[in-house]
Amino acid sequence: KYGNLDDIYEDINDELQEKIDKLVLDSSEFYKKFIKKHKNNQKLIQFAENLFWSLDIYLEKLNLS
């Protein structure tokens, strides 16, 4: 009724990968702007680095990075 299961699974994976790609690109742009804006505040920069490190680890655990 819904087609081949492999095709559906592939579509879901493609959609998820597009969302992840967008998340990574948006995060990267945000991080660059954040660093420029707060370059003199080491505590904020360290916080941002930790946050993005956590995101990277999360994506790696999902095997999506």
C-alpha cells in the first residue's frame, strides 16, 4: 500500500540528514558571529565551545555526523 519499505526508510534518512546538515550549518554561522561579537569575553567563548562540543558528541552518538 505504501510502497517499498526500503524506499520509505531512505526518504526518512534523506529528510533527517537534510535537517542535520541545516543544523550544523546554522550552528556554524551562529558560532562565528558569536565569537566575533564576544571575542573579549573568554567565559562566553568557553561556554559556546562546550555547547558545540556537546552537539558534536550528540550527533556522533547518533552516527549522523
